[in-house]
Amino acid sequence: MNIVYSETSKRTRSAEILVLIFVLLILAAVAFTSYRSYSVGHILVAEYFIELVALIVIVKQAVSRYTYILTDSELIIEENSFFRKRIFTVTYENIDGVYKFNRDILTNLRYRYKYRKCSTSDDRPIWFLVFSIIKGTKVTYGRVMLKADDAFYETLESFVPNRIRVPEADVVFYATIRADAVKHGKDVNEYYQSLIEPKE
């Protein structure tokens, strides 16, 4: 396995200050819950639980560090946090595409797996990487949130041409074509090309 490109997530001062403000707000909420618990004479367990979970999630997403590694065959994402180290991998042939983050609630694909592999302390734009998991003739989809430099996407495109930083509709179209090709036992790229090439 040869490493072609590697980069580590960034932290910006403005983003760190914003995270700190959220943490202070949660701690203020904890203090208010403690006051209310004292006033009513019993511990408000549910409110403490919600505040604790929110605090853990915000701190974890802010302090976790991610390393994006492009090898000659797959994308590897190493996640390092206070709690543990995790490694996520996806082969290039299973990547359906990368499109820009949008706030639409509805999507044309149903994602069985959703991963956030970027820090809230990183102020670069969010991109969604869509990938397929193939089991026999069945295809399920996963989505990964990324924040990376242009060089990362440019290098990734050399392995996944014409599907990186494209409109969401293009990614959904390719993913749908993949599912249809797998279902009928056809080669995905040949089937895709046969559909997009003009007929004579």
C-alpha cells in the first residue's frame, strides 16, 4: 500500500471560540438545572443527562483530529479523540461521488450509515462523500462528512474521475445506476457509460 496523499484536520481560532461559547452555555444550563433541582427538592436526572450528552458530543467533535490518507487503492480516515482511535476505510471503486453539503432534509438516497469525519473547529466547507456497500445483489449506501483542502479532492479525483465535487444529482444518478447494474450482474462503469453516451 502506497500513500499518495495525507493531511490532518485543521483548527481555527474563530471556530474554537464558537465551540467554547457553546460549552459555556451548556455549563450555564447545568448550573440552572442544579438550582432547579435544589428548588424542587429532587435531582432532575433527565435534564442532567441531556446536558451531559450535549457537552460530550460538542467537545468530542471539537477536539477530535482526523487524518485523511489516500493510498493507491483506498481512502483511509484515522480519527483520534479522547475516547479512542478509529479507522474508516473505503475503496475507490465503491465511492459514488462527493458533493457539497446542503441543508436539505430530504434526499433521493437512503443512507444506512452516516459518519461525521470532520472537526467543528475546522472552518472549511463541508462535503459529503457517498459510498456503496455491496452484498450479493443488494446495495446499501453510506455518507461521510469531510472537510479537506483542495489538494485532497484533486488527488481523490484522479482515482474517482468526474465524480468529485459534482452536483448532488450526479452522485445520486451514479449510485442509482450502480444499484441497477449490481442487481442485473453488469459491470458498473460499462453500464454507466452506455447510459450517458449519446446514441447514434
